[in-house]
Amino acid sequence: MAILQELEKEFSTRAMERHGVVLMRPAGAMEYVARCAEHSIEVLGIDGFRVDGDQIQPLMEHSIDLSLSPRPTSEQIGSHEQAVEFLKAHGGSDLWFEIVVDA
């Protein structure tokens, strides 16, 4: 748990909080996922949001559930890699993302 709190603090300057949801742009979110991988913190999903002032709108079509992903074999990619690929695909967007991890 202490590691996760350290990561949250490390990324706090690159994130914003709206209504209890911590959001990051794709580049920051990719780095956060990479740091989670370094510490064996599983990524359970990513939720995309549109931000308009103080309001946020969840966008299910820009979200991914990784909680049911099987453990990777040599032919499969794991949840961290899937998360990075998903975020790369949204790199040029104006969306913000919440990274849901296994705390």
C-alpha cells in the first residue's frame, strides 16, 4: 500500500482530481502504468473521461476492463502492455483517464 501512495504522490502534479476521480492525460497515464508494472501493481482497467471545467463525463467507449484478462503466456501480452497500447491509441485525444489498479 505504501508503494501505491508513493506513486500517487509522484504523479499528483501531472494529475487532476474531479469529484474524487484522479485523472491523467495519456502520456502521464502510460508512465503511471509503467511504474505500476515495476512494482507488480496490477492494472484492472482504464476509464476515459471528457473534462469540461469542473464537470466530468465518463465515456464507456474510451474505457477498457482488464480485470478479467488471463495471466499472460509467452504469446499473450499482460494487462500493463494492454493498458499502454490502449493509451497509445488515445495519445492525440483531449481525453483524461482514470487508471484503476489492484490496491
